[in-house]
Amino acid sequence: MSRTVVAAVNNLFFVGKLEAAARRAPVDLKFASSSADLLEKVRAGAALIVFDLGDESVGALATLKELKSRPETSAVPTLGFLRHTQPEIAERAREAGCEKVMVRSEFSDRLVELLRG
């Protein structure tokens, strides 16, 4: 497995979905518990970063801005998912540099495909 995906996801439902999809994709999946942890894991090599935009424990919007401002991490693709009732967060995530923002249902339906790239 050469493709590494770093995920800032704490919701156990989506952690399980990501783990199952990572086995099918197959990709090397690493979870980050904080902004600093995420930045460290991305610098070590990542092909994709996944954010649960509805979970503020990692500070997704601030972390996105930080990632996109650093030359060594700015080119790593980012994907964020959220509830359909959060359009304002979706817009702020796009403004922060998140290339792909989608609702949870679409994220779940396309997860293996998204992890494969």
C-alpha cells in the first residue's frame, strides 16, 4: 500500500466506514487526533487528507488554512464532509482551500472511490 490517507475524523461511525473502505481500496489510513498530529503525518507523506468538517476537535478550518499556506503541504488534496444542514461551513471550508466538500451521504456512498483517488 503506497497511497497514504490522513484523516481528521473522530466520529466512530465514520472511523469504521473509513477503516473498511481503506481495506477495500487498499490504502494506508492514518488518523490524526490534533492539528499538530495531522501536520506531522501529512509532512511524512500523504496522498489525501480527509476532514470531518462538522467536528471542531481538530479545528478543520484553521488546519486547512495552515496546510494550504505551507509549501510542503499545500499541494496535498483535501476532502471534507459534513451534514447537509451546514452550508455555511461548506463555504468556509472551500474558502480555506478544501478542494472537495461533500455531504455525509455522498461521502459514504463514494468512499472507496475517493480513497483510491
